Amino acid sequence: MNTLMNSNHDLAAAYEDEQLQVTHFHARSSKFNIREAWTAWNGYKFADYYYDAQYEYFCVRNSCATYDICPMQKYYITGKDAMTMLNRLVTRDISKLNINRVTYLCWCTDDGRMIDDGTVFRLSEDKYMLTSGSPCIAWFKKAAVGYDDVEVTDVSDEIAALAFQGPTSCEVLKKMGLEGIENLKPFNIMHFPFKGDSDKKLTISRTGFTGDLGYELWIDPSQALDLWDELYLAGEDYNIHPYGETALNMARIEAGFILPGTEFNEALKTVHLHHDQTPFELNLGWLVDFKKPHFNGRTALLKDKTDGPEYTLVKLDIDGNKAADDSYLYDSKKCKNHIGYITSTMWSPVVKANIALAMVKTKYIKGQIWAEIYYSKEIRPKQKIVECTVVNKPFWAPARARATPPLRY
Amino acid sequence: MKKYDAIIIGAGHNGLTNGAYLAKAGLNVLVVEKNAYIGGAAVSRELENGWIYSNCSYVSSMLRQTIHRDLNLTKHGLVLVPYLGTVNFGDNGKPLIHYHDGNVGYNHLRQHSAHDADSMFKFQADLTRYAQLIRKTLMRTPPNPTSFKPRDIKELLWLAKQFWGLGEKELYEYMRFFTTSAEEFLDDYFENDLIKAAMASPGIIGTALGVYSPGSAYILLHHVMGDVDGNIGAWGLARGGMGAISNAIASAFKGFGGEIRTNAGVQQVLVENGKAVGVVLENGDELRANIVVSNLDAKRTFTKCMDKKDLPPGIYEKAKNFKIRGSSGKVNIALSGLPKFTNLPDNKFINQGGQGFVGSLETMERAYDCWKHGLFSDDPFIETVIPSAWDPTVAPPGKHWMSCFVQYCPPVLANGGWNAKQKEAFGQSVIDKIERYSPGFKDLIVHKEIRTPVEIENEVGLTEGNIFQGELTIDQLLFNRPFPGYAQYRMPIKNMYMCGASTHPGGGVSAACGANAAREILMDLRKPNTVPEDSFYDE
Ligand SMILES: Cc1cc2nc3c(=O)[nH]c(=O)nc-3n(C[C@H](O)[C@H](O)[C@H](O)COP(=O)(O)OP(=O)(O)OC[C@H]3O[C@@H](n4cnc5c(N)ncnc54)[C@H](O)[C@@H]3O)c2cc1C
């Protein structure tokens, strides 16, 4: 105890091993974090927000903004058997995925419970990059057993990646001199010599997690800071700003995207029986392809599909404006029969609606849905029971996000 | 000839809102607008290639979120973007900065006055309490206090209950609030002149009152009762300019089958047997409808668009004497770059937000004195924002535009009418003042639009250029708006209604007047009500 009080004691050195890792962009991005609002992601120091979460959210919706995806996990799956192995691993059929294309997918246990979701990039004939929110190397290694020519490599630390999203993002990339970027279609990949140097490769995919026009930029870590500088120089007149986790969370709820730990519990980390989910429960049935060769979870998923999942993830528009955090859902205003629960909720500043993602018992989806909301008003707890409406389309899906070239911002 | 269920005169945002709710109820509605474009005082126009000005109103906060949500205005293209940071420049010395972060803001206020930094908390709480009460009335039809109709009695009781809910002591304070001056109200809280001046400035915007005039405290409240996503008192920008609001409402209106005719100014409301039956356009065309709704201000409606003989005795005089003095000007300036202000750090969140060139209470009062004498001040109060610093759609990349709202500007000059030279001199007084705080500002100017009350009246039809379609003083508020006895959107002529800012709850881009009027009309027509009830953050 006395050592802590000892002014000669070097605290920084003593606790160095407890410091979080920093990302390849930290030297730049940390300058923006004037509020020191840090949190963590996969062992990395990560911004909750930089200046103001709402401001950063509006950069995504109104101008452009960057999100540091270095902590996201990235794996190369290479070799002649890469495609077959992947096709066995994931529920979607990726055998027809062309080179320089990306697709969204998920992978399950043999019981059909979802382990994680992510994107797969086909980089060349026998080389894929699989990304995921949490580490999955142990599972992928197991999945590769039995295939002669396939190698799974964790390249999470060896690629610097930055999501760049928002209506003016394409304009900024054009200004950076990336010729033809406006012709890049959603889920396509393009490669550019970085700063005109063909030894330095900048890979850009038209992907993201905000539901808006946006790109993801991939580069060798040695070029990370240069990329940041180039981008911020080009973006100066377009209100470029980094956004943190809070703003990302707002954008992804509006887009209707799911997160582990909120909409689904990763199967391999789940303690209680069936506290994890199947893709059908998460309304991701379109990611499951029973026509392709056998894949992990197929038998269980076929049964889930036939029987119908007990719960289904829905998008809700909730009356009033009180956030329905952790609310229970009922089939009537009387709140007798409990039919589900809210997973994510927010007031949407662009849509001007009280929106949420929720798990509702499938058989009740067509009926009335009521949320029991607790909130506090000047420290007094209050309760409200309000009606919810199921929304089928994403809350926010501007045409520019799909158009090629993107529509005028 | 085609007969409409309803004709609305004027495609201001209230006329369009009214149209949307009537059309939503299944009525066959035509909106006729004298200009080639719609929006009235909520309009965006490209006068210089690449720059889009919000020519009149420039910031949004009053727009009823309930209406935004109900008409799905986002789907119709409307996105509201909050802007951060406001700076108030005193006559000299350190500017007063409003930071977005509460703790940072507190530290800054302390540098001006520790007393006021503390007092600000109570001030905000009191103001919010007052604002909440008014907010609750925005989408309700004011009761007629002399009526014995159950509906009026019920509404009066509701209103009384809201007031009593404040507690007796607060009730007296509230009463005072309606009649006191901004300066007197602020004296209770603050000691620092710049802080007082900055807080008082919303009390004079758009009104022919000074900071020391009784009644200016309420105007202050009127400007803080709106919100952006629940932040009461906050202001935001409409992406694409204020016209985006009108355009989105127009799109919703058309979605319900409504029809808009531009370049169709109304000469006169047609009245037969004491009933409104249609309108005659300036080009002589006659259009017929079961009801006629005027989006114009009360004075214009009754003194310019109606035959005196068609009006019941006394109404013409009431309208003629309606207090609608012009007191504001606007200068929109296209800039080749961002202006830099002296005495401010290079912090984009504070030097690109809004600026108040308030000077001091004294400076503002001297500017008011000029107005009284039919002059414009060479040291005016100016409220500016730089929308392009937040909205990429309103100026070319790297270029900007500044919206300068000027208080005061007389509708008639003492030394004769306005002419081109005087208009230019008025614009110059604004530019000179900004240049004092931002050396080099003049060199950035690419284009400017100078608007005295004359231009505002000629374009939007706001009598005397009064931005609220009539002063917001107690004698013209709630059940007194526009005239006692006619506050429920029904006019003295049968089948004729009003839906503009001359009616409750008054000026500002709120869409509430138009929606309230629609509710009353639908009730008279025995149609189902399509107008939603207001919902609040602060319930
Ligand atoms: C300079 C200025 C700045 C302002 N700033 C703000 C602000 O920042 N924020 C805010 O909330 N509010 C602001 N206001 C107030 C706000 O803009 C108005 O109160 C509001 O727009 C009024 O809307 P309205 O639909 O009731 O009427 P108006 O907008 O006045 O619409 C009336 C319409 O009728 C048309 N018309 C007139 N005569 C005829 C005729 N004979 N025949 C056919 N059509 C006719 C006009 O052209 C116009 O389109 C400002 C106003 C002005 C003038």
C-alpha cells in the first residue's frame, strides 16, 4: 500500500502491462478525443466518442466520418480448399462469390446457434478475408481440420482498416485522387496504388455498418497514418470527423443491423441453454442456404426453419419518445402476457421516431405489441405503457447508399 | 368548372401543413401561391450559382416533432441537423461562448462571472418550466373565454389546471413574465452585462420592442420553447435550407392527392350570401370551393384580399389595427471562405456555429431607438449562423454562406421610402459591424442578398415584413390571436378560415397553426380528425 503513496514510484511503469493496446491510427485519432472518452474493444483502446456522440452521428448522416476498425478481427483463409472449407463453415453459399466481391454472412454451431456474423472478401482465386466482431480463430482452426490445402491466418494486427461513411464520403475519396471510385458498387472491392505508388496498395470496399453511403479502407499498417492524413486533408471541406462507438451504435440501429451482446449472444460464450440464437430467430433466414452442400448446423437449422423459430427479431416504431431500454413486451395494454423484450432502442434524430430492435415470440408478431417503459423524471421513477408497430424496412435507408454512382449528397 | 373542397391561399409552410391534413382526411384541396415557388418565409433559393440561401427563416426548433413524425417528413426528404456552439460578441473584450458540453460551458461562464455561472442553472430551470407550459398549448385550439360551450369550458379548465400546476408563487411569476421586459426578467438572475445582453437578445428578435420594453420577456420565451430532439431551447438547421421543410410538407400534401398552383396570386376572396365560396386570382381566374383558408397574415387577409362590404362591421378596423410592425432585416452573404473571428480559439465547434453580435443591453436599446425614429442603426444587433459549415449541400466545398438576421430595420424610413442606395447602406451597416469582429470578412464576400422589411413584404407578403405575421404580445396571444373572439381559426365570414402564423401559436416555423386550423375545419365538416395530438419529451 505504501508503494502506491510513494511519489518516487513510477506508476506508469508499474501498470504498463495493464495498458490497453492502441490501434494503428491512434497517433492521429487520439488527438480528436479531447474528452478522453475511451472504452475498449478486443483489447484495444477504443473511442466511446471523440467530441460529442450526437455530432459524430450527424457526420455519418450529413457529411462524412471515419470509424477505426483496426480492432475488428480479420482472418485470411487461403489455399485450394479455402472455398470448400468456408462453404462448410458458413450458412450462406459463397461458392459463387466473385473475386473482388464481399458478402455478409454468419456461422453457427452444429446445433444451429449463431457464433458470430461478419463479412467475407474474396481477394483472389484462393484467398478470402473473413472479418468478425470478436475473435474466432479457435473455431476457424477447428473448422479447417480435414481440409488438405487451407490455411487460416489471423491478420487482425497486420491490416490497418478504417470505415469511412456518410453522404460526402465518395466525394472525398474522389478528391483524394481515387479514380473511378464513384463506379464502385455496393459490396465490390477496388485496389488503388496509394499516393500513386504501386508498391503501396490501398484496398477499398463499398461496405460499412451504418446503412448509409460508405466505404471501408484497408492498408498496410506502415501506411496507416499517411492514409489518415490524406483522407483528412481531402475531407477538410466536407466536415470529416472520427466517430466512436456510441454514434456507430445509433447508426446501426437505424439501419437495422445486429450486434453480439445485444441482439444475439455468441453461442460459444453462452452459459444457459438456448440463451443464444439461431439465424432464423434473428431474421437472418436469408443467410441460410439449404441448397448448397452440407454446412455446420444444417440439420438443426432445417428443423428450426420447419418448426418456425420461437422468437423473431423485429424492428419496432414505439409511440412517444421515451427510450424503451430493456423493456418487456406484452400482447395487450394490460401487460399480462409477456411476449418478448427490447434488445436495442433509441430516439432516431433523422427519422424523428422512437425506434427499437426487439425479440418477439413469433406467433405474436402479427398482433398488438405493447412496451412497458420505465424512465425517470427528476429522479422520480415513472412508468409508461405504449403501443409498438412492427416496421419491415430499415428505419433509415437512403437511396444514395445503393445508387452507383452515389446520388448527389 | 371544377369545385374544390378547400382552397388554401398561400403555400407557406402553414398553408401546406393545413392542406396536408385536409387532404389526408380525403378532401380535394388546392393551394394557390402568388410566387413561382412555395415555402413563404420557410424557403431556400439559389440566387448565386452553387449557394443556397435560407432567404428568410434560417434555423429550426419550433417545428412540431409530432407533425414531422406523423407526416413522415423524413421520407419526404427532411433532415434536421443540430449545430453546436454559439458565440456572443460584446462591444469589446472576451466573447461569451456557449459550449455544447455543460462542464466546459460552466467553466467558461465562471470566467465572466462566478455568480452568473451558478445562477444559469436556476435560470435554465425556470425558463424550461415556463416554456413547458407554453409548449403544451402549441397544438391545442385556444378556448374562447367568453363562450359557454362545453368544449371551451373544458379547455379553459385545462389551461387553468396547467397554470395552477405551477404553484401559487410561480403563477405570479408567470403572469409577470407575459408583461415584463427581457432586461428586468434577467436582472433577477445575472450581474454580467454581456451575459444579460446575450440572454436578452432572443427577446427582441422579430419584434418592435426593445430589451427594456415590457413584453419582450415573452418573446424570449417564444424563442426557447422549441427543441431539437428533446433539447429544449436548442436550434438546428434544415439540411438544404429551411425550404426543405416546406418542400417535405408539400411532398406529403401531394402524396395525399393535394394540388399546388404557383404564380397564382389571389386578388380577392369570393363571398356570396355571407359565405366564402372561392377566390379570384390576379389573372382574373375564378376558382370555387366549399371552404377558403387563408395562410396570409390577418391584416393582409382582411384589408387586401377582401371586399370591405363582405365583412361584418368592425372587422376591417380590427384588421387594420392589428399590431404587425416590421422591425427586422436580413442579409444573406455568400462567402469564398470561412470568416475568422478575433478573440476566439481556432475551435471549429465554436467559431462555425452561431454568432450573436449583441454588444450590450445599451447597444441593443440604441438600435431600437433608431428604429423608433425610422432609421437603421450603424451598430445593429445581428444574429448570424453559417449553415454551410454544417450542411454540405448549401455551398460549394470550401465555400460558405452566412445568414445575418438584423434587428432592427424600419419598414418605412424617416427620410422617405426605401431606395436602392439606402438598402445598400443598410446592408453595409451589417457588413461593417461583422468586419469589426472579423477583419477580412469583406474580402470574402461573393454575393449578397439584402432584405429590408420592404423586400420581405413584397416577396412573402408578410405585412410590413413582420416575421411573426403579427406581434407576439399578450394582447395578440392565445385566445387573443389574431383578434379576441376569432382565435379558433374560424373567420367572421362563414366557410372561411385562417391557418397562418397570425393565429395561435404564432410566428416561427412550427407547422402548428396549419395543423390546428385543419383540426377545426375537419370538425366543422364532420370529417374524422387527421391531426395528431402533440407528444412531448417532458411529459
Ligand atoms: C427574415 C425572417 C427570419 C425568420 N427567422 C426564423 C427562424 O430562424 N426560425 C423560425 O422558426 N422562424 C423564423 N421566422 C418566422 C417564420 O419564418 C414565419 O413565422 C413562418 O414561416 C410563417 O409561415 P406561414 O406559413 O404562417 O406564413 P408565410 O410563410 O408568410 O406564408 C404565406 C404565403 O402566402 C403567399 N401569399 C401572400 N399573398 C398571397 C396572395 N395574395 N395570394 C396567394 N399567395 C399569397 C406568400 O407568398 C407565402 O408563400 C422568420 C421570418 C422572417 C421573415
